Amino acid sequence: MRFLPLFFFLLFSLFKSQNCYDLKTVLKVEPTELYKPHLLASQNFGINILENTKTIDKYIAKGKLVKVKKKSRGYRLQTLEYSRPYLVKKSRATLEKMANSFASETKSFFVVSSVTRTLEDQCRLRKVNSNASLGISSHNYGTAFDISYVRFDHKLKVNAKLEKELEKILLQYKNLGKIFYIKEKQQSCYHITVRNY
Ligand SMILES: [Zn+2]
């Protein structure tokens, strides 16, 4: 039964190829238990689901979405293909603070691999990655970002020590009620949603 919405979504997509998503159907996809807190938290910032460039531009003009710098102490932004370098202010500030702590602890930097995605971006992503979520994600609200755990200092390899330091900071922020995070093994990243603390 849980795949029923998925089935209808796919069926609908087939018949409506000019628009890659249907908002009503997308909203109906039930999130996993692990993911639910992320969605609820991201809906606490007064931002409606980001459907396309026009929606993003509207929030940028209002000052509700701000640009994420390409680099700051402790992090680098990867070249983004399926997401855009904008976040709500609190998410950006939290990213910068966590990166700063990471740099102080390790003298290294981590790589942010994904930021904000519109529903249209998500459609494009789904064409290359069938694991990309069919439903909504906290990336669709400008509150979430992903940090790779296999690209510290731009070196593509596992680094258990740096990963441990990163996780220590994530856990600390989580315990302070500032973020939720999930380790996403398929994408080799931590998915982080900032809460409206
Ligand atoms: Zn993510």
C-alpha cells in the first residue's frame, strides 16, 4: 500500500511530461519516520515549498534566502549541478559556525555537496539518480545542506579521523536542538536540516 502514491506519481508523470512534477502528488508522498522531523523543522521558517526559479527569486528579493559563499573557514562549496547556493539565514550561519569549529579542531575543511533544490531541480536530478526522493525534501525549503564525508580537503577518499571530528560537531549541534542530521550512505554525505532555534 505504501507504494500506491509512488505508482500514481509515475503514472501521472508519464501523462504530463511537459511538467515534471505535480505538487499535490509530491506532497502526498509519505516521508520515512527518520525524515519526518527534517520536514517539520524546515516548514518552520515561513517559506513555502520552492517550486522553481521564480519562487527562489521571490524569497531572495525579500531577503529570506541568502547566498552561500563558495568558501569560508572550514568549508568549500562543490560546483552545484542540481541545487543552488541559497539558504535561510539561520542555516547559513549554522553552516559557517560548524565549519569554523571543524577548522579549529582539524585545520582541514569539509565539502558541501548540495544545498537548495527546487522541485524542478529535483526532477532533473531524478533523471540521473533514480534514488532521489520522489516526495518533498528539506532541500526544497532552503533549510538543508549536504556535507560529503568522502571529500575532506578536496581529496576523494575515506578519512575516518576527519569524519569522526565532523560527526562530533554534528552531534553537538543536534544535542543543542539546532539541527537534525542523517548519514546518507548512498550519497556518501550527511544530510543536515537546520531547525528554527
Ligand atoms: Zn540532503
